[in-house]
Amino acid sequence: MKKIFVLLLISSVAYGCATARIAPPRPIKIVCSNLSKSELVKLVTTELRKDNFIIETADEEKGLVEAERPVAFVGIGENTLVLGPYAMNISYQSDTVVVNFETVRFDASGKIILIDTWDERNASSYDLKHLKPILTAIRNACQAK
């Protein structure tokens, strides 16, 4: 009887943790000491072009990339690539590529009202279809050299 009780207790605790706890999104960190900022920009813009994005700005010195595709908001930042409304935000700091996925929501006047962060585990298949090839290319390039 005691064994059954312990087994039920363990299984209920495990079940409760598995269903009640949702891990918060985490940035994806890729160690990459062999890729320069300009190489990262070239790599990402190449992948964007494969997915029919139109590259409007690519400043390899500052690490800025601006791309556009139908029904897509795009923003830029220093050392950062941002695509949206389902955004991939990539920054290259101290030999590490840090990737965040974000959803940017706007009000009627065009002001940003919310930025949700998510990761590969809770991304939709639509988002991953466009963003996964970029992640794969970065991972492969960082491991190749």
C-alpha cells in the first residue's frame, strides 16, 4: 500500500509539473568566435534573400540589416537584426550570437503597444518556416571554421 501511495504521489507531482509549468522564453546563445560582424551580416542577408526578402539596408560595419517582404514590419538596431511582426532579433556580442524571437504588436496609430518574446519551443510552424533556416545557417557557420 505504501509503494502505491508513493508511486501515485510521484506521478501526480511529475504530471502537475509537466502540465502546469511553462518555461519562459530564453534567448538562443550560439558561441561563435570565428565569425566577424560583417560575415554575420552577409550570412543573414543571404538567407533572407533565399526566403524572398528584399534587402533594403545592409551595413556590415555597424551590423545593421533592414529587409522587407509583403506584410512584414522590419526594424533595425545597432549590432541587431530585427524582422517582424514575428521578429528575429540577432545581436553579436563578445564572441556569442544571441537570438531572440519577438512578436511586435501595434495600435491603430502605428505605435508599438506590446513586444512578446518567444523561443524555438513555443514558436509557431509559420514563424519557424522563415526563421529556422537563418538559425541553421548561423549554427553551421559557427561550427564550420
